[in-house]
Amino acid sequence: QQQQQQQAQRQQQRKTALDLVEAERQRRCIVTFSNALDNMLGGGIPLTKISEFCGAPGIGKTQLGMQLAVSVQIPGCFGGVGGECVYIDTEGSFIASRVEEIASAAVHHIQGLVDPGSEEECASAKDFQVETILRRIHCFRVHDCAQQLALFHMLPEFCTTHKNVKLVVVDSIAFHFRHDFDDLALRSRLLNGMAQSLLNLASRFQLAVVLVNQMTTKINMADTAASRSHLIPALGESWAHASTIRVIMYWNNGKRHALLYKSPFMREDIVSFQVTADGIRDMFVEEEQLSMGTDFTATQLAACDAQESESKRTREEEQ
């Protein structure tokens, strides 16, 4: 009987390429309320994947996280996933009153989409209210790396009892691990274990994991003075493999831009967006203003390319 159970488990784990293709076609996404961002990502933030958003302070990473905490609750009849959110706040940047503003704008938007002749839409819109939205965002304030690791360990149990959780936001993933560790080898092991647990969580419970990451300055003494220092995502080269999707957010000519740097199913692209009183929205500008700009291509983009090359060399040496 035990052998039969093991064989059944192996059959459940084995999937053909056709199975995976059909699963991708049925993949649901969480909208960002920016059509440009959604199109760049292939429809929004995909379930079962880890998406990482990196950027300097003030670029809108936390605003995006709070927007997604609201957007994940959009009912299915309006193109949403109708789920709940776990929001892990490591920096104390989660502002409930700001989430209330974003939720109010989302409610107003959904009410404008209701077809009076559809009972399902009318019932869903009636349930999609600000108080209900706030009640379905489960916030955890984390004060150090030990609490963060302990919380990640209990997430599977929490998602088991809260079966409608479809999004986990970690804002930010790097904060405690940049300040509390002198042993870099131990930090790498803990981060790799944390990334694996989040990947298993996303796959097991069919939810999206969104990680907010900071930027740090890397100094390369071998380069010329003009390119000696540049910004790269925090936590080093090994962490670059943790996420399925990586987006770098940056300023250019006073406007916010997002670069899709890493994605298994979408090409590299750059779009602009803005943070408004209602949340994340599109920025309507002329096409020529959407170019990457010399201030980014000469620094962050080159740094990310160098980071990816260094990571590949590291993997080859390990093999």
C-alpha cells in the first residue's frame, strides 16, 4: 500500500510539456491598475510565481505592494482573482490609511463596471467594499530577521487555514538581512532557504509572491572613474536567482519607469507609470519620453548585466 501511495505521488508530480502549456494559458494574474505595467508583465502579477520589484527609496515600491493587496481582491467576474493578501511589513512602511484610499478608488472603479442585468456582478460589487477589503489584508509587522524567518516558517499553516490567500507581499525582503548579519555565508544559506520556502508556498497554494527589494551601490575598482560605482539590487548575485520575474524601477527625467529585466515568458521592456491619490496608474506621455535614458543604461542596466554574467560564472565554477 505504501508503494502504491508513492507511485501515485510520483504520477501527480509528473507533468508533460503539454500540461504545462495548458496551465500557462489558464494562468491568472493580479492587475496593477496600470495597463502599461500589466501588458509588460503579460497580464499582471502571475500566480504561482515570485515577482521582485527593486528600486530606490520613493520610487513607488511600497505603493505598488499596497495596490496589489487591494487588486488581488477584485472579484473573478471583473477579471480578478477574488483572493486575500498577506502583507509582511519589515520596515514599518505599511500605512493603513493609504490602503484605505487605494481601496476606495478600486471600489469606485468596480462600481462603474457593473452590468445592472448581471446578478453575479451586482452581488460581487456589493461585497467589494472598503471595510471588506481592509478585513482581507492580513498584516504582519516583522522587527528582526529571526521574526522574519519564523513567520516564513508558519506561512504554510496560515495559508492552510486561510484558503483564499492569493498574494503574499514582503516589503522589504532585504531590510533585516542587510543590517543584522556579519556572516555573509550564513546569510546566503538563510536567504536561499527562504527563497525555496516561498517558491514552494507559491506552487502549493497557487498564489503570487511579491518581493520588494532595495538598491545598493557596488564599487568596481577595476573600472574607470566614470563607471566605478553603480546601483544594483540588494542581497548580491546569489539572490538574483530567487525570483521568477525581476522588475527594476527607476527615475528618468522626473518620471517613474519600470524595466522588465528578467522574465521567462515576456521580452525585456520599459514602461512608465505614476503614483496618484488613487494608487498606481498609467502615465500618458509621448512615446519618445519612454526611452531608457542615458542615466539608466550607463549605470543600473550595465550593472545588472554584469551581475547576471558574474552569477553565470559562479554557477559554472560550482558545477
